[in-house]
Amino acid sequence: MNRRTLLKSGGTALLGLGLGGCRPAGPPRVSPVRPARPRLNLAPVHVSWDRVIRTTVGLRPHRDGGFVLRTDKLDDKVLVHNYGHGGAGMSLAWGCGTLVGDLVQPAGRRRVAVIGCGSPGLTTARQLQRRGYDVTIYAAAVPPDTTSNMSWAGYTPTSGLILPERRTPEWDAQFRSAAEVSYRQLQLMVGPRYGVYWIDSYNATDDPNPRPGGGGDSDLVPEHLRTGQDREVLGPGEHPFPTRYAIRQSNLAIEPSIYLDALVQDFQAFGGRIVIKRFESRRDLAALPEPVIVNCTGLGSFSLFEDEELVPVKGQLTFLVPQPEVNYRASAQLPDNSNASINPRRDGIVVGNSQERGVWSLEPNEEIRRRNVDNAIAFFSRMEPPAAGARLTRSEAPRVAPAVESFFDWGDTAVAPRRSIAS
Ligand SMILES: Cc1cc2nc3c(=O)[nH]c(=O)nc-3n(C[C@H](O)[C@H](O)[C@H](O)COP(=O)(O)OP(=O)(O)OC[C@H]3O[C@@H](n4cnc5c(N)ncnc54)[C@H](O)[C@@H]3O)c2cc1C
């Protein structure tokens, strides 16, 4: 996203306001702004404490050095690691599963044990089945009790993934490939069966200019590709939010409970078996009958493989009673720099999100819960209701095809695109 894009997509509104560096001091010379386009009629979201139905906690498996995707040995077995996806394990899983397939192939063995039944484990198992492998999943926990079920679950391929200084050309190549394969796969899954769909996301703001400087991922792709082609700046009067602007972009959304259950069903329909089992040590793993083992244990690799670079990044979501008519995401930064956000799903309206690095507790943090709900009440209660009798604006598939790079700014703590590949 750059100035050229901003001018392309939001030019009318910005020129009308005389915003930016060109604005002279003193009263504006332009006439009062008239909305260029009719105001969006977004369904009001009802946020109040008596609508709260639950709070969930998950621990993102973060590594400063990024996810681990490589071959190892365990006695006479081939061991392939695929873990440490931070805040991007829902987004990158299909692509990482393909890369696992490439690593498993030279072993020439057909029976594979996948350890772990979250998003990385299930997608890896499916990618291996598609190549004809006989796969068994072994896991201590299965959906709905995995970290993946606790995900906010947008297509956020760079979120909380790696420290910029730890990137290598080899890791970048794996990331790039995983992001592209996953983007394509998720597009194919759009629909109620998998709970994947396109959704409009609004970032309500008084400053529509992208943050200068960018973050650690800004050189992952050439600048000319980072166009955010479907980014649209809505000016005053064109949106219902209590800010001057709202930036609209499309994102791919995943409903974790629908999606993960469907993956389990697919895996079993293609002959896969699931065994509930906790492994305490490598020795336990070595006793498995399969000659090839794929490690998709996420944070479990901290003790199982003594990977002390793994660190939990605790994330907490609070859910309100579902509102099927609300079918857009929205977020805003409040004056105290905290966020207000909503993410509507079939299982409830998610308010807020959080990142607490190094916290292993699965207990909800009451202070964060209060802040998330209070912020959402404060912000969304100030939205303008739709005009009486007007048709509600509905999310739709993007008008122009977003390149995979346009999702590289998205973080899982807010719906607004941002530049961050580090947590
Ligand atoms: C609040 C929140 C918001 C998020 N938002 C997003 C987002 O918007 N987009 C995105 O892409 N990602 C997001 N994520 C991140 C995503 O959820 C994770 O990257 C992903 O779920 C990690 O999957 P995993 O396989 O590592 O862990 P899990 O889903 O927990 O799977 C690990 C599996 O390994 C098994 N296991 C572990 N240890 C052992 C053992 N010793 N023996 C046997 N089995 C074992 C577990 O039982 C489990 O089955 C979010 C996460 C959170 C918490």
C-alpha cells in the first residue's frame, strides 16, 4: 500500500478535503465536503456486557526465528518438523503441508504418522493423502480443543511470524511458497461446508495514510506488488463509523469450528485414522510403527523436542451473541492507542484480541477482557444506524483480485492491515 494506491482509491475524498502535506494553514479553502458516494448501510452491532457468551484463550506457537520446516532423523525413522507458525498457523498451513510432502517424498515410504490435529496437522495430513500416503494422526487433543480452534482466523500470513533480522533466503522462499499455496487453497474452500468466506473489513480512522516506514516484512515482496489493489478509502459521509475515514479491504475469513471439523471429516473420509495419544518424549515417538513422522505439535515441541526458542503468545477472544446480519469486520484505534474490533462469526461476534508474549496461562485475563468489551461498547455504540428502510450493505467477494501480497500487512490482533511480521 503506497501513496499511489491511496490516491487511486481514495483520491476524490482526499482532494475534496485538501488533506495531507499540501493543506495550507488556516481555514480550508475548499467548500464543505459532500459525500461522493451514498453512505454504507452497515448493520449495527449490538455490544453490551449482557450479550457476552464466552471468552476463549489460545497460545500462539511463536519463534523469533520463524516456523520450522525441515527434515531430521529419529533413530531409523524420517522425522519432518512443521511447527512454530505463530499468529499465522491458520493462514499458512496448506502451503506448509505441501512443503512437508516434498520433504517426505525422498524417503519413499507410504505410511506416515502426523503428530498433532490442529490446522497444521490436519492440512499436512490431507496434503499427504492427496499424494497417496497412508496417514495416521496421533494427537493429545483434537478439535474443538486445539489452539487452532481458539484462533481469530483471518488470512494473516505474516502475523507474529518471525523477527526481521532472523529471516534467511531459504526461510523467505518457504514462506512465500506456503503463503501462495494456502491462499489458493482457501479460495477453493469458500462456502458453508468449510466455513471459509470473503468478508469486507473496515479500519475506521482519522488518518487514511498508510503508516510510514512499514515493518519487517516490507521487503518480502517488491514495492510495486504491494498495491493492496482492492483497498478503498471511504470519506466523511460515506460510512457509518465515528471517524473521518474508513478503509475497506477484503479478507478471507475462516470459522475455525466449522473448518477444522470439516478437515477431520475429509481426513477420515479418505481413510485416515485418528489416535488420541500424548507423547512424553522422543522415545515414545520412536516406538510408532510408521517409518515417517511429521511433527505438527506446535507449542508441544517446546518439551517434546526441547525447542526453547518456542514462546507462547497468549491470545484472548471474547464472544457476543451471534448477529447473522452483521457480516463485516471493523476495527479502530482509540485515543489511548488500544483497539476496538469486531469479527462476526456463526458462533458469535468476536470482540478484541490480544498478544501476551511469554504467558503460558490458559486462564482469561480479566483486565484484557474488560478492555476489549468496554472499547467495543465505546466505539461501536457511536456508529450511525442504517437509514430507515434502506437495504443493508453486504460483504461480497472483492471487486478486483487481491494479490497474495496485499494480505502480508494483516495481523491477527486487529482487522486493520498493518505491517508486522514480528510479534
Ligand atoms: C487468539 C488467536 C488468534 C489467532 N488468529 C489467527 C489468524 O487470524 N490467522 C492465523 O493464521 N492464525 C491465527 N492464530 C494462530 C493459529 O491459531 C496458530 O498458529 C495455530 O492454531 C497453531 O496450530 P498448532 O498446530 O501449532 O497448534 P494446535 O492447533 O494446538 O495443534 C497442536 C496439536 O499437537 C498436539 N500435541 C502437542 N503436543 C503433543 C504431544 N506431546 N503429544 C501428542 N500431541 C501433542 C495437540 O494436542 C494438538 O492436536 C491465532 C491464534 C490465537 C490464539
